[in-house]
Amino acid sequence: MLVFAAAFAALSEAALAQSAPENAAVYSLGDKNDGVRAMKKRLQALGYFSKDTTIGPEFTESTERAVRKFQAQNGLPETGEADEKTLSLLNAADAVPAGATARPALSALYDENNPPPTDEEKVEAAVRDVLAALFPLFGAR
């Protein structure tokens, strides 16, 4: 039981950490700060800016175009603003780089009859997976 409690606690903390944005900033045209510079460096690493582009702290029209392209490739609404969802996905390991096969839009996967899973449902599914993996260890069938 202690193993189950520890697994559930770890999964709950991980789910909460994923659902709580690290930085609640929204970057848009005209902004100028180090957060914009970091975002642009990540966009450049993913191929949305050329490698020889000088990365500065300004959110310019070319930055807006790069953000729109990133959003289109990653199934997000193409607003051109780097909102919490865009920044979160931009910094995720599974962010789709420029030129790769685009991720389908969330609207194509979910609708009012088939909504996306809640954070609680994601935690429950993860706990079920852990229990299923541990279940053979206890000799039950």
C-alpha cells in the first residue's frame, strides 16, 4: 500500500506542476524583455527563425509570424501572441519543429461530445497505468 500511496502522490504532484503555468506572461507585438528573447531563442532552435538571425528582446512583426507558424504546426489557435499555452508547448520536449508534420488542431480531436481529459482524469489514468504495471508484482491475476 505504501508503494501505491507514493506512486499516487508523485503522479498528483507531476500533474499539478504541468497544469500550473511556470510563467503567466503573455508576449505580443511591441513587448521587449528577456522573456521575449528566451522565447525567440527557442523558436530559433526549433527552426522558426534561421540560425543566422540575431535574437533580440523585441517582439517584432517577424516574431509574430514565427509564433503564428509555431502555433499552426502545433495545433494551437493562430493568434500570433505567445500566451501561456503557446509558451508551455514551445518549451515542451514534444514541440513540433518547423518543417515537420503538423500536429492536428485540438478542435479536430475534441468537441462538446468528446471533450479533452481534465487534469484529474489524466492523474487517474496515470495511477491506473502505475497500478497495472505493479499488479503482476503482487502475484494477483
